[in-house]
Amino acid sequence: MNLVVIGGGVGCARFVMGLREHVRRTGGRDRIDVVVNTADDWWVSGLRIAPDHDSLLYALAGVNDLTRGWGRADESERVSGELAAWGTAPAWFTLGDLDLGTHIARTAWLREGLSVSEVYRRLGARWDLGVTLHPATDAEVDTHVLLGDREPIHFQEWWVRHRAQLPATGFTQQGIEQATPSPGALDVIAAADVILVAPSNPVVSVGPVLAVPGMRQALAAASAPVVGVSGIISGSVVRGMADACLAAIGVDTSAEAVARHYGARVAGGLLDGWLVDESDAAAAAPLNAAGISTRAVPLWMRDAGTSARLAADALELADTLA
Ligand code: FO1
């Protein structure tokens, strides 16, 4: 089967690794494509940083820093100190030496005129990922955070420098009106047998993918069922600061509220199905009534086994909806 995942960042990486493990355990005949959020991306010291992509790339390649959740394992930071000394990169944004290798290669290819899609292909070709990564769009659509009467700031500054503690009133992706979905994203969505929405940040990782003009239409027109996985368990985010993002757009931090935020496909929204943790089983009845077929399963991804089990649960729900 053709399996497509929408998302980006650490939660998506864990989920995709679980899906890859499930595919391997069941004969390895299924194809996995990921439509990756690019709105986290940022220009620093003349280099293009792509956090949601690089978290997936490094995790699937097995070279990721397991504790921080971003960047490379066995990292050093000699160059980062120099960039801070020259003042071309903020001291609060750590760029590891190995990580800089990726940013330099990516920027070199972009300067040669390659598309982001082509850059993804070249970066992924170095390792046997078992998964194909596609940018949601080849256009630059950086998320900026609205801060009421203050000037908006880039998402990375809000997230890293201010730890999402500056009260935000909203998020915009600059330039998104001119963006179109990447050719790869449209192709894999149209050919999908199942579309899975990863337990990523609904606002700054999944939201910007859906905000690309034409993306919602492509997903609505797809013949595949669309099943999402909650990144919130018992009212708390599993990791990251999605609660600050959800609060900024007036959505409660709950598995039920996020599903309603995505909307039922039968009512013009995104979801046919939704997985919540067993501790949130009470959300199933109201969401089923709203047209989102909801199941309560263990959502914690602790290791390859639990992640593969979660992926299998999502595919089983999709199978009932196909
Ligand atoms: N997150 C931090 O909290 N501190 C950092 O210094 C930092 C550097 C960094 C460098 C490259 C990269 O790809 C990601 C990096 N991140 C850092 C993570 C990143 O800011 C966020 O995890 C994502 O953008 C959120 O989805």
C-alpha cells in the first residue's frame, strides 16, 4: 500500500519510525511518503535551516541527538561559537558542526537553483531512510508569530529565544498566498491508500502544511481515508510547547479540541478518523457523533515496539474507513 504521513518535527519522526518498523515487520511491501512542514525554516548566517525536515532526516538515518530531539548525535559546537562572536547567528540558537554541514550543503544546492524537493532528495539519498520526504511546498513560507501590538517575530525566535513564553495572538506563514503544494506532495496524496496525520504540533507543524493553497483540496479529493493521531494525552502535550500555540489560536489543549480544530472530513474538514490515548476515551463518543471515527489506544511511543503498535492501530482504523 501507499502510505502518506503529514507533519514534521520530533513527534512525526517517532511516528514515521514506528510506521517504518510496522511495514518492515509485515513484509516491507508498503511505501511510506512524508509531506513535511517547511514553515519552521529559517535563514541564519546565510544558511537555510530546516528543523522539521532535519528532525525526520536525522532520526530516520539514525544519526539524531536522542536527548535534544533535534540536531546530530556526537555533535560539537566549535563553529557556532564563532558565528555568535561574529554576530551572524544569535547565541541562543545552537548550530552544531555536523548540523552545519547539512545547512551548508542544502544552501549550496539552493544557490545552484535546485528546488527544496530536489534538495530533500539529495539529502535523503545519503542514507537508506526507507521513507521518501517531500516538502509541503517548494516556496518559502516561514511562520511568523503575531504578538499583538509588537512587531511579529520569526517562529524560531519565539520558540527558542522566548521558549514560547511571549503571549502570541496568532501565526502567519509569510508568502503562503503565492505558494503551491510541491509536485511530490500532490502526487503521493493522490496515489495514497492511507493518509496519516502525525502527532505533530497542530498549529506550527501540521497547520502550515494545510495552509498551502490547494493542499486542503488535494486532501479532500484523495480517495484515501485520513486518520490523525493526537499529540495531546490527558490534556498535556507529549513534548514541545503546542499548548502555547493552541492557546494563541483559542483551541483547548485536549485530544478532542484538536480533532475538532482539524474538522471532520464529512463536514468539510480534514479527518475521517482520530486516535486518542486510552486516558482520553471519553472523547470518542462526541467525536464519533461529529463524524470523526475515534478510537482510544495506547498513544505513548516509548520505543520501536510501541511506535510500531501505534502505527498499526492507525492503519487498522483507516482500514475500517476505506
Ligand atoms: N531548539 C532549541 O530549543 N534550541 C536550539 O538552539 C535549537 C537549534 C536548532 C538548530 C537546528 C535545528 O534544525 C533545530 C534547532 N532547534 C533548537 C529545534 C527547533 O528550533 C525546533 O525544534 C523546531 O523548529 C520546532 O518544530
